Amino acid sequence: MLRVGSKAACVACRNLVSTNMGVRFRVPLQKLHPLSRAIHHRYSGNTNPQRPPHRTAARYFTSMSRLPMRPPKPPPGSGGRGHQQQRNFWVARLAARLLRLRYILLGSAVGGGYTAKKTYEEWKDMLPDFSEYNWVIPDFVWELSEQIDLDKLAKALPEMEEVAKLLPDFDKIGENFTFLKSLLSSGVSLGSEVKGASGLHLLLETSGDPPLKATDSSAAATQDGSDKQYKKSSDKEKIDQLQEELLRTQLKYQRMLERLEKENKELRKVVLQKDDKGIHQRKVKKSLIDLYSEVLDILSDYDANYNTQDHLPRVVVVGDQSAGKTSVLEMIAQARIFPRGSGEMMTRSPVKVTLSEGPHHVALFKDSGREFDLTKEEDLAALRREIELRMRKSVKEGQTVSSETISLSVKGPGIQRMVLVDLPGVISTVTTGMATDTKETIFSISKAYMQNPNAIILCIQDGSVDAERSIVTDLVSQMDPQGKRTIFVLTKVDLAEKNLASPSRIQQIVEGKLFPMKALGYFAVVTGKGSSGESIDSIKDYEEDFFQNSRLLRDGMLKHHQVTTKNLSLAVSDCFWKMVRESVEQQADVFKASRFNLETEWKNNYPRLRELDRNELYEKAKNEILDEVISLSQVTPQHWESILQKKLWERVSTHVIENIYLPAAQTMDSGTFNTTVDIKLKQWTDKQLPHKALEVAWETLQEEFARFMAEYKGKDQDDIFDKLKEAVKDESIKRHKWNERAMDSLRVIQHNALEDRSITDKPQWDAAIQFMEETLQSRLKDTESVIRDMVGPGWRQRWFNWINRTPDQHIRNETKNELERLLKLHDEHTAYLANDEVTTVRKNLEARGVEVDPVLIKDTWHQLYRRHFLQKALSHCNLCKRGFYYYQRHFVDSELECNDVVLFWRIQRMLVITANTLRQQLTNTEVRRLEKNVKEVLDDFGEDMEKKTHLITGRRVQLAEDLKKVREIQEKLEAFIEALHKEK
């Protein structure tokens, strides 16, 4: 064994080195030290053939030189020559390592530069063409780029030659790298033949000599050929990779652009919604008159009849038909906003007009966001059409006028703030086309508005007709006999001055001396020349010119503050606001007291329930109903199939027994029985069975839906939703149409099921016998019950219950006894009596003193034979319990024939398959369609307020509705009062 650091170990290592230098050292490896053998294997590159041998040798030679080796003692007589050689060896090795470090640094710089250039070119080729996306960059960027002086920018940058000096020579680096790459590849491909040259290459590289001189000519030729082939294949692979990468990059950017466009649309939508929300938030601060108008709107919805609780001020415009009240209102609103007609009734319902001052002359309805520009004739015409349409819509069928209020807001510069209500004109006679109660309805609507003690009555009187023909003055004097809240307006003064012989009559009217009614003030106005095409400005000019030139003012019959609609609007506005300030706080206290009373009633009657109004209760009921429908979809398949199979058999059992089984079984022949059964089953399947199955499935779905509704109702003791749920259930079922397209496929499935006659095992045979036995027993019970009803009570019932037979029952009982004796004599008798047999039975009964009709004999025979046949069939069924062996072995000559068992097995199998098919259609299609219908019905009911009012009723609902409205009114009134005090 060689010890590390000994002379033998060093000699072995030097011999290994000399072996790689071409000197053959023929020492068997088994005789070397184990460490030397490992160094030899690793040094020669046998462990990893992929690594070039000269690199492996260099690595392990270097690592070996790092081992802690002690210098060997010089042998005696050597004089220290070995020690001198060892020191020279250390010096040479240090110089070689220093020289190698220089080439490592140079090679790293060359390789790194070439790799950087190659990577840059690859990335440059992979980038897509962005010229198609120039539209993404705004135009001002291109304009800015054109304004930049590129020459000045180029001069400011350093010269490219100076920059080039700082960069390495990429051409030389590329040549060196190509040569190194070919050299390495040739070293790998040549194998063992160039191992010596590779070792020499390593030593030359270590000593600092260039590697080119050590290359053999044959190796260089082989290297060039492999280089060219490798380069072609690598270039082709590179082109394919780049094309694939380019395609992936283009697809990636295309998807990115689509995603960005989609996000841009969503962001624009969000920004618009936020901006719109901000606009609405900025509009929260409403004007004083708008706050007051909202209170009146809520009151209008709360109580359409304006009972005594609603004593808030408003200006009520009343007058005879065609007296000009609508024209006066238009002059105050400064726009022709109402529909017009020549002598016919145009105002068919109350119109509440809220007037306020604003920068733009516009009008809008309270339930619509559209603004009508009153400066444009197109919008004015559209507004008039909309008002007329709303009026006609509010009038119920068979009526002429309506009490439903239309709410309209008009804003514009110079308009006085107030709330006016234009009422239908009072008529004296009902004309053709009007409802018979039109006159009384108009009177009741007018009285309902005028009886408000805080309402200002604007009484309009036509000055062009005789004052004695007026009706409205008497009505106003009844509502306000003291005239404390009435303003009288005389219209068409120009016509009155022209037609009246004595103008002093006008003076008497405006001074309140002609009519018995009293008023706060009297006004005379002119509302145009009678043309519907006149504008407000032209009417104003005409009115001012008339009064300036009128003798009524010149002679002092009228005062200046009593004329023109401008003075009228100022006076009405002042009176309105004075009345508002005097009464609004008192009305707020009234609503506060009403709210306290309602809350007290709720706490006493419903202490543990929330105050849910009709809409909130409807939403709660809607969620409950939808939960019940969802529960319907969670019914197990076993439950569906069990119910369907049971109901289907109940529906078709009579037909199967009466029309298929009994006629076939009474033939007393096996072949005839099977033929008859097959024919009747085919006819039944083609005509009746699929329809019956779908009817059963539809009824089952309805029953299950009703059952879930009833179960949920039982859990909740609140019966307030009963009418709504029942109505939703009935309407949903009414709208639901069963999908009958599956009938053809169901017919095929049933036909195939009935065609199958093969009973495969004993359990199926036993199940068929049990099914047959239960069916026959049920029919036998029914038949015996019919016979008992025919013949009357037996002797026990007659004895214990004191019940006697009727004469008809006595006759039937005697007939039954005679026919039973006939059956005992002929046990295999057919189903029908022969005529001679009927005659025999009748004569036997006549001999006993019983007169009987032949029809009665046949009817009684039918029931008796039916019972007799069913009893025999049950006995045969018991015998067939052991007949599966004969059926399976196909023993035709066997006396035990169980064709009826096979029939009942076919019927039973058809029921199972049909139930499974119907269950799939129910769970996959019909339940979802029913759920969709329920949602549609709930949505329709939710939009119909009249329907909700009819279906959700009771004191609890009404109390919650009143509480909600009163609270809302009180809060609005308090906000209005606070704003009113701030304005003061």
C-alpha cells in the first residue's frame, strides 16, 4: 500500500501525468494505490464521457495539487536533488496558474460580449411590429416629436466613434467564440481518437501557447463539416422557434388589447355612474317650494280624497267650463302647457302645478326624469300630448273625469313660487258622450279640494257671459262664505267691455257687489284674443295695451293693482305663502300627534313584529315563495318515482283490468290470451297511455308544489301571505305549459317496455305475482261492495240495525241466489248468459212469485260472474307462485300456464320505466320552467299596485302603511319648516 505523501505516491502521480503526455506507463491499475486509481479514472474522463478529457484532467490535477503533501525526505546519497526538483515544480505550477488566470478573464470577456450581442439580436427579432398600434399614442405626442430639433439633440450626444471605442470588438469575439464552439463540439464527437490531442491542448493552454497550433488537420476537416451541419440545423430550429415566439407574442398582445378595451368601457361606465351620482348628490339641496310640493305629493298618494288631516295650503283653481281658468294658469306659468279644445272638456283630472323660479324655463313630471323645454314649440306640443294622455289614462272605463292627481313642476325666470291645482270645469248639463254622474263627480272633486280650511280658492268667472249664468260662484260661497281665502278673477274683460252696454256692471263685479259671494281680492285679466296659437308674450302685450287704453282704468272703475295676470300672480303668491307660514307648523303638530297614535296602536297590537309596509311584506313573501320552489327541486328521485308510479297505476288500472286483462283471460286459451293482450296493449300505447302519463306527471307537479306551499305555511303562523301565495300558485300553474315534445319518445319507451316478456329471475316473478294479487284483491273488494249495494243488507244488519231491503233489492237478491246456483252447476261457464239461460232463470223466479226483467238478470250476472272469475284468478295466482321453473324452462305442455303473471310483470315494468322517464323530465325541465313562471308572476304582481293591495290586506298592513306615510310627511314638513325659518 502507498501512503499519501510518500515517494511512491508522488512517482505514481507523475507517471499518470506523463501517460497523458503520450508516454505509455504499463503498470497494472490493480497494483496502484486506491487514491491513485481514482485519480486515474477521474483524470482520464471515464466517469463522464460528456465532459472533455482535458477539462477533467485540469480540474482534478488542480484539486490534487491542493492536497496537503509533505515534502519527502531526500534519499541518502542524493545530495538534495529531489528537493530542488520539487521546489522547481512548485514555481512552474504557480506560473502556469497565473498565466491561466489571464486567459480565463479574456475568455470570459469575449464570451460575455458575444452572448450580450446575441441576446440583444434575439430580443430585437422577437419584438412585434408596433406600427399597427400608433393610434394608441395621442396625436399631441407626435406633434411634440415633430417640434423637437433632432440635429441639436444629435450634436448634444457624444460621437458614436467614442462610444464604439468603449465597446468590445464583437466581430473578433464572434470568430473566437465560433472557433471555441467548433473545437469543443469536435472534441466531443471525435471520441477516444483525439483524447491525446485534447490532453496536449490542455497543457498548451495552461502553458500560454495558442491552441491553434496543436490542432490536427484531419480533426479540423471533420470539425468544419460537423460545424456546417450543426449550424444549418441550429439555424432552422432557431427560425422555427422565433416564428412560434412571434406568433405567441402577437396573440398575447392582441388579447391584452382586447382586455384593455373591455376594461376601458367598464371604467367609463363606472365614471359616468359616479359622476351622475355626484350630480344627484349636488341636487339634494332643493328649493323651498320643491320641499313643500313633495309633501303634497306624498299626501296625494296617502289619501286621494284629502280628508280633514290634510289641511296644508294650496291654490285651488275652480271655474265654469270654458271660463278661462286654464288660460289664467298658463299666464301665471308663462307657458301654453295645457291641452286646448273648442268648447269641449279638456281638464279631466286634477293637475297639481308647482311653480318656482329657475334659470331655465322647463317642466317635468314628478315620476319622470324628462325635462320639457318650454321655449321650444316641439317640447310644448309633446308636454300637452303627455298631459292629455295621462288624463285619459287616469279616467276609468265608463267615466268622464277622474280624481287621480297629475303632478307637474314648472320652473322659469320670474315665476312666482306657489302650488296650484287646476280642477275640471264645473258644468250645468251632462251632454252626449259623458257619464251620467259627471256633474256630481266634478262637484265632489271641487268640494273635496275647497273644503280644506287652508286652501286658497281662485275663482274664475267668464266676463263675456251673463253673471247670472255662473254656477261656480254659488259653490265657492258655500265653501267659503266669509271670503277669507277666496280670490275672484274676471276673465275676458276685453270682450266684456265690448259687449256690455253698461261698463259699470264690470265695476260692480270687481267690487263684489253683484255676486253674493265675498273674496279677499278681485282681479280683471285678459287671456288673449281667443286664438290657440297665440304666444304668452303676445298675450301679455295685448293685455297691457288693452288696459292702458281701456276706459275702465281711465274712468276709475278699475284700479291698477286689480288688473293684469302679473299683479294677480303676485297677489296669489303672497296670499299662498302667508297661509303657509300661518298653518304649516300647526299641521306638523297634527301629523306628529297622528304618528304617536299609530305607533301606540302598533306597540299594543304587534309588539314583536317589525313595521313592514305592503311593499316590504311583498318582498318577504316573494322570497318565501322562491324558497319553496327551490325546495321543490330538492325532492329525491325515489320520492318522485314512487308518487308517479302510484298515481299512474291508479289512473290506468281500470283500463288494464276491464279492457285488457278480463277480455283476454275469459277466452280460456293461452294463444288467444297472448294475441289479445298484445293487440290491446299496442292500441293502448299508441292512443291513450302517453297522454295519461303526462297528465299524471303534471298533476303530481301541481300537488307537490301545493304541498310545499302548505308545509311552509304551517311553519309560519302569519297568515297574511295566504291570498298572495294562493294567487301566485294558481297563476303560475295557469301559465305553465307542459312540454309535450317528449310524448313521442315516451311512447316509444313504453312500447318497448311492454314488448319485453322475459322475466330473468325469481324475485321479479314474485314481485309480479304480488302485484297481480294485490290488484285482483282490490277489484274483488270493489265487486263485493257493488253486490252488497245491489242486494241490500244481510240478515245480521237487518236484525241488529233494524234495516230492511227495498223491493228492488229483494228482487235482486232472489236473482242473485238463482244465478249463484247456476254458477255452482257450471263452474267453467262463460262470461255471458245465453238467451235460454236467461229465460230459465226468469221462469224459475216467476215460479217463486218474483217478476224480474231480463236486463236486471244480465246486470246481476255480470257482477256475480266478475266475482267468480276474480276468485278463480286469485287461486290461479297462488298456484303460479311455484311456476317460475316451468316458465324459465319453456314447458309448453305443462298444465300450469301463467300468462297472466307475465302480463302483470309487463305492466309493472312499464310503470317503473315510465315513472323514471317522467321523473327525469320533471327534475330536468318542468321544475325549472315552473320556477321561471313563478318568478315572472311575482314580478308582474310586484308592478301591479292594485293587485298587491288586493292580495296583501289586513289591519296590520294598513297600519304599517299609515305609519310609513305619516312619518315621511312629518319628516318632510320638519325639513320644510326648518328651511322656511332660514329663509325668514
